[in-house]
Amino acid sequence: MSQYRTFTAADAVAYAQQFGGVESPDELVDAQEIGDGNLNLVFKIFDIHHRSRVIVKQALPYVRCVGESWPLTLDRARLEAQTLVEHYRHCPQHTVQVLHYDPALAVMVMEDLSDHRIWRGELIKGAYYPQAATQLGEYLAQTLFHTSDFHLHPHNKKALVAQFINPEMCEITEDLFFNDPYQINERNSYPAAIEASVAALRDDSALKVAVASLKHRFFSHAEALLHGDIHSGSIFVADGSLKAIDAEFGYVGPIGFDVGTAIGNLLLNYCGAPGQLGIRDAAAAREQRLTDIRELWQAFATRFARLAATETHDAALAAPGYVEAFLKKVLTDAVGFAGSELIRRSVGLSHVADIDTIADEEMKHACLRHAIELGKALILVAGQVDNADELLIRVRQYS
């Protein structure tokens, strides 16, 4: 068995030559480290014609942006690879393909997506991909339905839960989403100018009860194999194409968490647009984000219901009206989780470029306050939201 070592660029090239599955592997000659996240090394592997051919990704045994003082399990590389492989089985058109995985080295080789762009950057620029929201809804429906009790035999579902137990990465999510923003914590990171908004989170007892309910659902509702971190920075887009990547937070949890995280990130762009674009373009972008959210939910709910109608064999789950009731619960969960995503991105460790890169400081602070207030409102009214249009009304109400 291989012994773990941190890859250099030369190691990544040699590994890609062996496991990249390309014709003429000797033509793979160079690597560029492109990882801009908190957890991993990511290498693009180039051939003699300077074309990027495959990606080599290695998990580090610590949080990259902090250092060795925050250790992390290398088993997350297994969980990521197996989550992506499982999701690719059910939705290959919207999941990055894993070509090879080595558990001892915590390395995997994946298809190159150089003809795609990270969706977050495209959203910030105001670039529009007409099919992206619908494609994301399709990805969520296919992957979450086919790894749920609606599709799997109970024995297989329980085996899936055991395979994807991910306590260390779930603990990070639990802290960043449901603990840190609502207390004084050294991991929190936000401008002093918004201290009053953050302090109000710590003092809002009704909000903290609602957040506790969300956390309990995250703990206890083992509904489907989640991506676990399906934000706009974990999605690549091109004309007519969308691919999900970065699934190291994969585990079996509440379906609404993935749906809500996706919606929450579209709302982050909604909140940040006035600081990233001109007045007219920002207004158009915000309207488009609301349309995207409606299309995402409709694509997800429609496909999930169709799959349930044809592929659910459990008599109780196939009872007339149950799928509709279940999807209503998923939407309720998703609205709450979307709100928690808005708050944790504004207050906590993992800021996102939708707001964090706004050049004008006063505008940045205004956008952060908006995201916090919108997040708080969504968490508190989640149980009152019955459909996507009602969600959009609520968003406009708190804008």
C-alpha cells in the first residue's frame, strides 16, 4: 500500500501518466497547482501541446488556509471520491467523472473541465447560462432520489448510511452553519462595521431556537446521499452544460440541505449584485437570480415526483399525496438551510466572492447586512413557505 506524502507538481504529473487514462501518457509533462479552496491540493496536468488533460486532487491532512493546527481526516478523500462516483451513476451529465482513486495517498484523478467556468465567477460578472438552474435541479433530483428510501431497498439504504458516515466533515458543517455565527467565536470573520448585525444574531432567542431545529434535522434526517457543499463555487458551467465537483462533505442527510445550500448561494449573488454590477445590470441580475431559484426548485420537484411515480416500490411511500407532502417538507427545510447559508457565509470563516470582493467598503457592508437580515428572515419564516413563488415573495419582502 502506498504511504501518504504531499504531492509536488512532478508527483502529480507522474501520477497522471499512470492513472489518467489518456492516450500517449508520456506526453503529460507539466502541472499547475490551482487549488483555491481550504482543504486540498489541485493540479492541472498539461501535455506537450500545453493542453490541460486531467485533474489530480489530493486531500491535505489539515485545513489549508489555517495550517497544521487544524488537522483533518484524510478519509474525506474516500468519501468525496465515492460520493462523486455514486452521483455519477445516477446523473453522469452533471457530475464530474472520477477516473481513479487511491485511498492511501488520498488522491483522485478526474476529468478535466477546462472548457467550463466556475459558476460563481460567471454569476459575479453577470454572465447568464440559461440552462444552469434547471440542470442543477435535475442533478439534485436524480442524485437525491436514487440514494433515498424512495428508490433503495431498506437494506441497501442502511448500507449506504454506513458507507458514508462522515463525522469530521459534518462537524465542520455543524459548527460553521449552526454554532459559530450565533456566538462569539475566533473562527468568525467579518468587518467591524457590521458588528451590530452580528450581535443581533447572538441575542435573538427565537432565531436560535429555529437554528437548533435546523441543526437537529442535519443531525438526524438520513434521507439521501448529499453532496454536502453544493454552492456556486462547486459547480462548473459551460454553454448547455453543468458539472458538480468537490463533494468531500458528502454524507447521508436531509434532502433539503443540498437544495437549500444551492438556493442560498443564488441568494448570496442576489445580495451582492448591487456591489458587483452597475445599477441597471444589478437589478436585472437580481431578477434573474429569483427566476433561477424558481426554475431550480421546479426542475427538482418535478423530476423527483416523476421518478417517485415510476420507481418507488414501497407501498407506503407510493401512497397518493405522500410525495407532494414530502416535497413540501423538503422546501420548508431548504428555505431554512438557505437562510443559514446566507448567515454563515456573511459572518463565518468561509466568505464568498459574491460579497467579499466588493471594492466599495460601505457597499460591501450594506450587502453583508442584507444577507444577514435575509438569512434570518428565511430561517424564521421557513415553516410558512408552501411553494417557490411564496419564497420569492419573502425574498422581495426583506430586500
